[in-house]
Amino acid sequence: MGYRDDLDSDVQRLLNELCIRLGFCLPPQSSRSLVESPPAGVDAFTDAVLEAEGMGDMSYTDIRRQVREVVDDHMSRWAHVDGGDTDG
């Protein structure tokens, strides 16, 4: 726990959890794009996932809240390890 292989692996683990837990299984091209250039903040990453799923404005929905919770959980661990900042 607390060990971080690299950001690519971290992002892939996050995407895997979103797929398994919430059914947000992104197309390969979208996943690759997020792994290669992940948005820096929790809200930006959440919005990118929703956009990749083809969803419109999800600003105030329960689905967005659930996705954001998973993203925040993962990104908060990244910040703890590398001192980074998340906009959560």
C-alpha cells in the first residue's frame, strides 16, 4: 500500500475499477488517451470519463457523484505518494 508503479498503471487501475464497479468500461482508444494524458484534477478526470462514455452534462447527477468518488479515492492516493494536488 502506498507504492506507486507509475502514473500509467495508476490510471489503468482507476479505469479498471470504474469498469468493474460502475460499468464505465471505456472504448480502448478513450482508455489509452486517458492513460497517456490523464486530466490533472478529480473533476476534470470525472468529466473526461463521462464524456468518453458519451454522456452529456452530468454535473449534478448521482452517477457523476459515484464516478467522482472512485476517481477521488484513486487520485488522493496518488497525491499522497507523489505530493501532487487534486482539485477534489
